[in-house]
Amino acid sequence: MSTLSDALSALKTAFLLEERVSSQARKVEKLADMVGDIDRRLAKMEGQMQGFVAAATAFSGGGATGLGHRIIGNPGPEKLPSPKGAGP
């Protein structure tokens, strides 16, 4: 009788393990879908940022760093007067 109960116990363990593996497989599939969605969102944001950089470069005449003073009307650091008493 103990052999039969051992066999039934082994079958029960095998079924439980199979269910756990199936559950984990479903979770991995869901995670893969989520990662794909995040990848698509990131690609979209990267494209938008490239567009912003291209626009900034076009407006600044070649370098995105000069964009602020050209649009706002500030003279920019290269045209600011030197403080009194400063070097040459």
C-alpha cells in the first residue's frame, strides 16, 4: 500500500510543479509584452528628442547651446560687457 501512496504523492507533486511552471510561463509572457510596450514608448520618446535637438540646432545656427540667447534676445555670453576692474 505504501508504494501506491508514494506513486500518488509523486503524481500530485508532478501536477503541482506543472501548474507552477505554467503560471510562471504566463507571467513571463505578460512581462515580455510589458517590455515590448516600454521599448515602443522609449523609441517614440527618442524620436521626439531627436526632433527637438534638430529644431534647436536649426534655430541656433549650428549648435544647440546658443538657442536660448538667440530666441529670448539676450546678448549671449560672448557679447556681455566685462565687469569693471576685470582683466583685459
